[in-house]
Amino acid sequence: MWGPDFYRRWRVERHLKSVVLDDELLVKEGMGDRLTHPELREALWERGMCVLSVALQSRKLIFHTQFD
């Protein structure tokens, strides 16, 4: 459906590496405190959290608990 196993594995590994690098940058920059609303939504979405109907403060709380 999504291609051969090696290709799917490569895509997942590539995505996870980008999330790890993004996490490192976010920690250096104050745990994402300066993210805009769309940036915060995208960061959570990239980590597998669907937060379309969640308030901004709740999104920030969800985001911060990821690093605890």
C-alpha cells in the first residue's frame, strides 16, 4: 500500500530523526514558549497528537508535558 518495507522504514526513521532534532532546538529555545499558535499546532501534529479542537493553553500544556 505505501511501498516496500525498506522504504516505509526509511520514511519513519527520517521523520523520527527530524522530530528529535526539532525537540533539541525547542529545548534550547525555551521549550517552545515563543511558538505561534500555528507552529504549536504543527509541532504537536508532527508528534502524533491531534489537537484541532483543543484550546491554546491546553496545547501548550500538552506540549510541555512531552518534555517532562
